Amino acid sequence: MLLFYEPSTRTRHSFELACKALGADSVSLAAASSAVAKGESLADTVRTARALGADAVVLRHPASGAARCAAALNLLPVINAGDGTHAHPTQALLDLFTVRQRRGGLEGLRLTIVGDILHSRVARSSALAFARTGARVTLCGPPTVLPPAAGTALGAHVCHDLATALRGAEAVMALRIQQERQDGGLLPSAAEYRARWGLDAARLAAECPTAILLHPGPVNRGVELAPDLLDLPQSAVEAQVRAGVAVRMAVLYLLLGGEAA
Amino acid sequence: MIALKGGHICDPEQGLDAVADLYVRDGAVSAIMPPGSPAPAGEWTAYDCTGLLVVPGPIDTLCHCNPRDEPWRESLADLARAAARGGYTALLAFTGSADPAALAALLGRDLPVRLHPVAALTVGGRLADLGLLADAGAVAFSDWPEPVADARLMRSALEYAAGLGLPVIVRPEDPELGRGGVMHEGARSFGMGLRGIPAVAEAVAVARDALLQQAFGGRLHFAAISAAASIPLLGNATASVTAHHLLLTEAAVAGYNTAAKLRPPLRTEQDRAALLAAARDGRLLLASGHHPSPPEEKDREYDYASFGAETIGSALAVALEVLGPPAFVRATASGPRAAFGLPAGTLSPGSPADVSVFALGSPGAKPQAVFTLIAGKRTSLDA
């Protein structure tokens, strides 16, 4: 049972295709069009899923800690498909998979993540995952969305200068910039962001010409990435999407089917 | 007429911190005499308090009450019973009510603690009817748990309440700096992906209101401060800290523990240590900060869970353990008495005999309230 409490195209379709490829039936429940919109609690929705015969719940939820909250009910296995600004573990796994395929290994990797780190569950999960494999992770972004505490919390380096952060990186991940951060007074305009924090071919060529380019999608072409960047050979953004299905198949298989298989 | 014999009586303002016998006549403290002295003339019902601590009745400076008695929330009777069991003899009950008749009705209730109603400070961006509320029995005014965002309105509130001789109680937090926050802002909130309330959101609000008080006068009390940075900014105002902020830090939030989702939030070890030192020095009063929620509001996603905890039964035991008796009495009785102009909170002869008796903790056992007297009558908890 896929429970999606916030809109998601790529993660949801990726899980659905992974289920299909494994021969599992999946039912997607979008919060906006279900009992959830009528005020049903997360616990009751998970109970309903079990009563309907689900073997597991894949949960996307806007509140940090929601997957843990659902798992603590001890009713069904819960796979976290993204909770608030806390974690997006399968995205981190597919990032690891993509970079390992391209580079041939993760040992000693230098990864730089650029963007709104504060509101990014992808940045948190990927920084922790890459650091665990021995990578040196640098976080870069405007100070309003990259507090010093981020470095402490994630075991990463914090750098507020883009050129310095990119220098010598072997993989660079850009994060999506959301309009509401500008409205919230955290960021100036898209034009300012593009000029100071946007990635383009010239910047990459100067500081890290061979770096693998990652983005969790969906991309704002022309804001965090220059329009032509996705078409360069070093872009792994499409490879990430492809890897997503395989990685989620592996997650479902190992967590749910491993014993029986 | 009651005699409490052989207890350790502690009331630092009266210079009392020794074993003695306490005599209560006509609802008031009549005499405190060295142990074993012959009793004054009269018929005394004696309670043996050997090995127990006898203190002026603790007054809670911050607890939420449900004046409308909504059936799914804690009733006033349940609140009062839990408070009395925990050793309290009086409560500043934050009613949020701007209705003088509702306030007066609260005072008519027969409860095992004295109720001192705190009335609303503002209604819809204007001052509440502070004078009528004072006439109805309000001892202070507060919009708790909401902060007073508008500095001009805060100035008016201080000036107007000063004319009535009553204090204004605020929850210090800059609403914009704290907007949407659910825990202390720092590395832990970042790692958990939870929106933080920075310590400075409290400190700037404390500074603003302390400066307004210095400029325009009035009596000002900050309910439940949580940040070390607030302490040096208090100026002429009084302030309280909750027992749980003396005991716990933000580490209690780990695992998205909604029981530790509190307003103000639990903060760092440095904050906890500074608050404890200030409470021991007599700079801060104690509050229970009691604010229970029905289970369905707590057993859910951390972001969506209610703030607050049920603390009125445990606050005094915790405070007695971490403060020791003399600082405990200053923080729970003499301090609140002075800050809110209340008659009880002292064992000076002639004052109302509101008294609380505690068993002190020992290794392996927490301190515990044994019984309370209100106006010289032993409180019944069976009601």
C-alpha cells in the first residue's frame, strides 16, 4: 500500500513500477482524495491499510518523523518514501548506486551538495549516507538555508562560497529551490539565486570539470541548474531516475521478500 | 486547632530552617516553638511530622485551566485534586477568560486548592476589561500561551494594569522568530528535520518587555523562561521556570517524543544549568507549566501533536529534589507571594495557615507530598 500524503510523481511512480516488476500488487492512496482529507489520523489510515490486507506501507508524509510514528504502531512494515524535511532514504540509496556505477566505487569520494539544505530531506539523507561510505561531503548554500548546525548534525563541511565548495568535487548535487522560500524571506529572487548559487557549465569547468552531476528532481531549469547542463554527458540525472526503480525493487525485496525468497 | 509536631520547618524569610512545632489556630499560623516545648493552652489535634519537611504552601505560578469544563479536557476538579496531591495549596489558574462573571463563578468552587484566577489581558487586539476582571477576583492578566506581539498594546497593558496594582504575565516569545517552531533550534532540530524555535526568540521578547517596563512602569512577570540568554535581560521583572526545564534538555525530544513537545521548548544543557542556578539563587520562581492534552492530540505525528504536558502532580517533587528546601520555599511560596501580592506563602504568625508537608527523598526515592493544610484545615483528596 503506497500512502502519499503529499504530491509526488517520481517517487510514487518509481515505487509503483518497482512493485510491478517484482510481481507485487500496489494500491496508491493519495491523501487529498481519501479519508485522510476527511481528517482520518495516520494511525487509523495504517490500521485501514492492514485491514485491507496490505503487507507493507510505503509512506510519503509532510511531517518529519511520520514514518517512525507509523512504524511505532507495530502493525505493518513501513518504508519511508520521504518524511517532511527529515529523511528520504531510498533517494540516498539511489544516489549512492548512481555514483558507484559511474565512478566504479565510493572510496574517498568528494561530494558537494548545493542549495536549500535546511528544507531538504534529500540533502540530509544523502549527506549521511555518503559520509558513511567514507566520502567527504561539503554542503553549500545561502547562509539562511544552511545553518552552521547542519555541519554538526550531518558530519559534513559547511561552505558558503560556491567556487570553493565546488573545487575538486567528484560529484555535485544541486537541490530544487522552492518559490515559498523567497516568500518566507529566506532567499532573494530567482535571478539572485541563479547568479550566486546556480550551477552552469563554466563554473563546473573551472572548478570540477569531470564531476558527476546529480539532482533529485524535479529541476527548475535556469534556476539551480543552467538550462543546458542536463544535456551534458556528466549529468547523471536521468540515470538517477532509472536507478530509482532498481533500488526500490531491492529495498522491497530485501525488506519484505527476503526470507521467503 | 492543629499542631504539626517535630517536622523540619523551612521558611527562610522567617529565618526558619530547623525542627520545630507549628501551631495553627482559627485558620492562621499562631506559633512556632522549639521541639518539645509545652503546647499553648487549648485543644490541639496533633500530627507527628518527625522526619518530614513542613513548608509554607506552594503556589503554582503557571498552569492551564479549562474554565469551560469541556468534557474531553481535564476538569477543574481533577486539576485541583492533582495539584493538592502534588503538594500545592494554591494555583494561579490561567483561564484566558475575559468574562468577569465566568471568573467570579470559578471563585465560588469548593476545591482542595485555592484558585487565583488569571484573566485575559487582551481581546481582539484591544485591552480586556481589566478593571471589571480585577473586581471579579483576577490576580493578574495574561494571554498565555499566546505572546503579546504588539509592543504598543504591551505598553498600554503595563500602564493600565499598573493603575489596578496588578501584574501582567507574558509568555516571552517573538512570534515571527518562533513561527512554526516545534523544538529548540540547533543541530538536533536540524538533524530531525523539525522547525526550531531559537533561544533568541525568547530573549528579544524578554528584552523588549523589560525595557517597556523600565520606561512605563507596571508590574511584569515572564511565565516560564527557557533560555540562559533571557536571565540577564529580566530587568525589574520577575520570571518563572518550570520544573521540567530544570530537569530535562532537548535530548528528550529524540525519537520524535511528543511528550517532550513543550512550550517553551526544552533547550540545551547550558540553558538547563543556567536556569537551575538562577532558581537556586532566588532569581526565578517555580511553575508547573501544567498543560495536559487528550491522548489523541499527543499520540500522533510530532509536528501535529499538541504542546504541553501533565506536570502538576510531579513539579514540586522534582523541584524539591533539584533545589533543596530553602531555595524550594523561595521559588514556590515566598517568591510567588511577593510577585503576585498573595496573603499566603509564609509561616509568619497571623498569616493564613496554608502549609504543605513533604517526605524528603532518599537515594532511590523521590520526595513526595504527604498532606496539605489550607487555612488550617487538612485538605481532603476524596472529593
